[in-house]
Amino acid sequence: MPRTKGSKNRPKSDIASQIAEKQSVIQTLTAEVEAIQKDIEEKKANLKTKKSELKSAEKEVAKLEAKKAKADQKAAEEAKKAEAEAVLKKLLAGGMRADEILEKLK
């Protein structure tokens, strides 16, 4: 009869040690999952804080931009007024009458 292949001296599997090993793996993974969840919660709280800070900063920027636009508009109006006064003085100095100047403005 031919000889069978493979060793007959196989180590017997110790189920108790395998269970203990798997339980330690489960405990390790459970601890890692809990740590990750804790980190996620901290990051969510941090994100919420940063979003509120961003929103308030954007509001401040919008207010400042509105003030700047208003100041620019006022400066432009004053520049136009000064230019009109300069043209008016120049025309009056040139001997033009007020009636003629009003006709030109129309």
C-alpha cells in the first residue's frame, strides 16, 4: 500500500488559545473604534466653533465693505461737486453770465 502524503504529526489546535487571541483582538479593535469616535466628536465640536467664528468674521467684512462703498460714493460726490464749482468759477471768471451758464447746464 502506498504511503499517504503529509505529516501525521500535526499539532492539535488549541481552541481555547484561539478564542483568547481573538478576544484580545476584539478588545484592541473596540478600544481603537472608541478612540476614533471620541476624536470625531471633538473634531465636530471644533468644526462647529470654527464655522460660527467664520460666519461672524464674514458679517464683519460685509459691514466694513458697505462702509467703504458708502465712503467711496461720498468722496466721488464731493469730487464732482468740487469739479462743478471749479468749472463754474472758471466760466464766471471768463465773463460769462449766470443765465448763460444755466442754459449750458440744461
